[in-house]
Amino acid sequence: MHPRLNMLKAAPEAIKAVTALENYVQASGLERRFIHLIKLRASQINGCAYCVDMHVKESRHDGLSEQWINMMCVWWESPVYDDKERALLGWVDAVTRIADTGIPDAAFDALKVHFTEEEIVKITVALGAINTWNRLAVGFRNQHPIDKPATKAA
């Protein structure tokens, strides 16, 4: 797979605008674990290898457990997430898959039990930001860095 273009070189002002939105998300006051959850889960749904790689590494760096990171792709089957995280994961899934499923009232109702209206707006803006990054990275085939190769088990 080869990158289609260098988006920063092709349209620096467009990427500057998306970066400004990202900077807002980072300074929004949302808990770091929630930002990681939003970014990683949306990137999984969107099939963005570049962003999954980045957000797994960032989650580890911020001290989230390997199990918390690894089970996210099957979150509904795992008790590792608390009720607040589960409500947020349901919202991430619904908003990211909006064209397929719409956004069920149940997803919003579960979210509003745990978050204020202000937090819900900030969460949804964070979702918009990562979905934009995913579409850019997947659309232009940004490649994630390759770490040290895995070794074969003996």
C-alpha cells in the first residue's frame, strides 16, 4: 500500500484547521481515558491502521492497561469497562456508524446518565475530530510506522 498524497503539503491550511479542532479537544477538559477511548474505538470502526497504531501507543503511554486497550474492539463482551465507559463506547459506535444505524435513543439515554450536556457536546466534537482524521488518513493511505518485527515463538 502506498500513500496517495501528502495532505500537509497539498493543503496546509486545511490540516491547520483540523489541527485547531484537535487542539480544542485536547484542552476541552475531558478525561484523558475518555479521549483515548473515543479515538481508539472510532479508529477501529473506521479501519484506520495509522490512527489505531497511534492511539494504542498513546493509551499505553498514559498508563491504560493492555487489557483495556486490547478488549476495546469487543467492548460489549468484556467486563473490563465501567458503566460510564460502556455508555461512552455505545455513543462512539452509534455516532461513528451514523450512516448505517442512525443514533438510537438508547445510546443517548445511556450517555446522559453519566455525562453533563456540556460533556456530551465535547465528546461529540471529539468524535467529529477523530472521524475527520480517520477519513484523511484512510483516504490518503497514511502509513503507520513499523515497530521492531515480532519474533517467532519457540
